[in-house]
Amino acid sequence: MISSKKNYEEIKDELNRKRRNHRLKNLESVRRKARDYSKTEKGRKRTRRSERTNYRNNLERDRKRGKKKYELLKYQIMMRYSNNVPQCACCGELEYDFLSLDHIIPQAITGKLPNRVGVHLYRKLKREGFPDGYQILCSNCNLAKRDHGVCIHDKNFIDKKLHCIVYESQKKFQDKIKQMIIEKYSNETNACVCCKLTDIRFLALDHIYSIENYKGMPRGGYPLFLWLRKAGFPPGFQILCHNCNHSKAKHGICVHMIKNNEHSQPNIINNKL
Ligand SMILES: [Zn+2]
Ligand SMILES: [Zn+2]
Ligand SMILES: [Zn+2]
Ligand SMILES: [Zn+2]
């Protein structure tokens, strides 16, 4: 008879050993009993309870494992679609943090159903044996390609949309506003505050602080530009290129600013995970 916790602690090892031996000797019947018990109402409740506890207890560990798995999958995808040296197929950017997968023919043209994105797309590609039709681009080239059909670096680049007259006047107006915003918030340097890139077509307005500090303003795009002009260009914004902007969104700081630039190699190789 175990009378107190202290007594139990003393004979714990002995008890556990006995239980283990009993289990090994009567494996079949122990398993059958457990199976029968799990089918009763009481057993089902207990299973559910322990599942919930396990989920809570292992949340952090499972998240870490999930992230590691995702990074590994992404690295595989990056290697497969860029001849084993992850880099931008257009401008040759090697900073791993800026790279993403691009549909060579945009989905809007192929007319396929909205495809999976992120990890779901990576899983699908791996399952289907890495089919053709994808390439690696940096954020700058990816967004330029989205806006203009081909990247600005491409020798075939022409702003096709300008053939439409209505669009032309609208676009001219939008370009004027964007130019004004970029001039104001870059102290007339017209450059990314981080990497000093000067092509206005790659530049974007960045919220310096977290989005909660900008209540009462439009969230982005031209509505925000117009609002800022009306409000007399309040502080709290800066100009970044899309690469630096996306990197800042991911880590809170652009990889250019991180000492030793560890992120230029994928985390999987850095063994940071
Ligand atoms: Zn690029
Ligand atoms: Zn490009
Ligand atoms: Zn930049
Ligand atoms: Zn940067």
C-alpha cells in the first residue's frame, strides 16, 4: 500500500520495472484490454483529453519541426528550378531571402483555377515531380513582370498597357502621384533607403512602424498616396525596393542590415533551425 508521495518516489523504479515486465509477458492481453477500454465512453474521453494535452504541450516543438520541414521543401524547390544555384532568372540576384517561385506564364492568361500558393504549391510540385512552367525570380523582377508582362530588365520590355487611351491618362496621373510620393519620402534621392536602387518602377512606400500605428489611413496603393498628399506628407514612411521591403516584412529588418548577412544562405544550410 502506497501511503504517501514520498513512499511512491522511493519504490517508483521498482514498480515501473514490474509493470514493464508484466507488459512484456502479457503483451497480447494488455493490448486487447487497452483496445477494449479505448472503445468505451470513458476511454474515448480519456483519449481526447490526452490528445488535447499533447497538442498543447508539444505546440512549440511541432511548430519548429513544421518550419524546418517547410524550409527544406522550399530549398528543394529553389534548387530544382534554378540549376542548383538559387538565383533570379532575370537579374541574377543571389540573395536567397529575395527569391520566390514564379509562374512563367501568368495564371490569369492560362485561365486555370487559382492555384495553390506557398507551401501548398511547393508540395504539389514535388508530388508531380517538379513539372516545367516555373522559374525563380527576385521580388523586384517578379512584381515588375506582374505589372508589365515582362520585367523591365527584359530587352522586349514595352509598356503595352499604354496603347489604351483611357488607361494612358489614368496611368500618367498615377505615375505623377507615385513620383511625388517617392521624391518626398526619399529626400529627393529617388532611391531605396537600404540598397540605394534608383529605378522608380522597383520602389515602394514602406510603413516604418507596425500597421496598428496607422489608424485612419488607407492601407496602401494609390488611395494611400492621395491621402498622404492631402495630409501634407506626414512622417512614418520610407522608400524601399520590393526586395528590401519583403525582407523587412519577413524579419522586421532587411537582410542587408543583418551583420555577416547570414540570410544570403538558406537557413537550412546555416543550420539555424
Ligand atoms: Zn531579379
Ligand atoms: Zn528583372
Ligand atoms: Zn533595396
Ligand atoms: Zn535591403
